[in-house]
Amino acid sequence: MSLSLDETVPDPETLLQWYVELGADEAIGEEPVDWFAATPSTPVQSAASTAAAPVSDPKRSAAPAPEAAPRRAPAAVEPPSDNAASALASAAQTLGDLRAALETLEGFPLKVTATNLVFGEGVTQPDVMFIGEAPGADEDRQGRPFVGASGRLLDRMMQSIGLDRTENAYITNILPWRPPGNREPTPAEIATCLPFIRRHIALVRPRVLVPVGGTSAKTLLDQRQGIMRLRGRQFDYVGPDLDGSIPAIPLFHPAFLLRSSGQKALAWRDLLTIKQIIQ
């Protein structure tokens, strides 16, 4: 169908059918638009966008909005130096002082990512002090050391030789904050926390020290060998503020024993050695 300017405009139904044949089969606005009234200098907008556009006030100036000032990144907190950590740790005269010193330690990244400070649990001057590597997810949530699956196994191991964290044992970790994703602590993190765990040992004053796991054994005993070579041997732990040495017996970490039940026989031998020393 063709339509010239000289012909009579057809009825609406015929015109609509003509639009459909040309492919205009969908309405994009609720109000009709007079396309013939549009000029190159006046861009045509759809009814929907016209209704949504705010009405401008000709009496107000059209000055551009001022640009927002760029946001400055917060100043990075310097990590604590070894001297600063040592000074904080050595000034603690009680376990409460030591905990407060850790809470006021500035610039330690794990304090930001962890949920709770996991300090320690048990009695002072115990028969045995167990020191693990770092808190896990359960410990981080509860703020207590060794409370997850590995903690329950450690409790059973202690009970087998007459030890209990509420009566004659003490439990803590080298790091009082959980590393993200339970990753291994970095050397820098261990170096920062080492003065605090050494002071922790001096304040608790156990009869026997038990590093739990390879990281704890290598750190506290200044060894490079892994736990497979360190377990089954007795060492002398010598630290600051101690009158003498403390016998130290490295022990498999309960988390390792949960994965490798075949090593429990060796762990039992080490537990018997600990029992012989405290008796």
C-alpha cells in the first residue's frame, strides 16, 4: 500500500495495518509522539524519558556541581618493631598485664582479621604447659584455645596421663590471633609474638613444656628439623626471666593425628614420657 500527500488519509485501522506490515508492531511509549514536529535542533525524546526528566527552573543558574574532593587513604599503621613488642611483653607482671599488652599492641595485621584474642586457659604453675601454633576457626569464635575437634582430642590425650586444663595444665598458642584461612604463620608474625609467648611461659612457670606441632617446636626450641624428627626427644627450654631450664617434649599436633591416626602410637609414647617426668 502506498500513500501520497494528495491522497486522503486512510482510516485508523487501515493505517495501523500499514504500520504492522512495515514492522512497527510494538508501542514504546504510553503517549503518541508527533515525529513531524521534531527538528534537528530539538532532539525528540520518548514520553517515558520526558516524564522521568526533572523540570528545570529557568530562574536558577545552570552552574556545574562542584567536584567532590578525592578521598584520601587512611594512613597505614606501622607494624610493631621487635623492640616495642619486647618492651610490652617484659613489662607485664601478671597474666592479666600480658593480656592487656596484647590487646593494646598496635599495627599487628592479624588483630584486624581475627574475631577474638585467644590468650590462654588453665592454671598457673601447672604440671604441663601445652603451646600450639595458632588458633583455628572454633578458637577464634569462642576466644579459647583448643576447643574444636583437635582440642577435644587434646583433652582426651591429657586425661590419659592425668592432666586437665582446669586442674593441673595450661594451654595456649604462639600466636594469640587466628591467621586468615588457618594458613601457617609468617616468620614476621612469629617474631612479633615470640616475646609475648616467652613472657607467657615465665609467668605460668610449668614443670614441663610441650610444644604442640612442628611450628611451635621449631620456634620455642630454636630448631630447624620437622616434628617427625623432633618428637620422641627431650630438650631443655631456656627463656628470659627463668631461673633455669624447663624440660620440653615436642608432641604431634592433634589436628595431624586426626588426619594420620597411624601416628597415635608414637604420640602415646611421648605422652608416657611426659607422665614419667611429672611423676
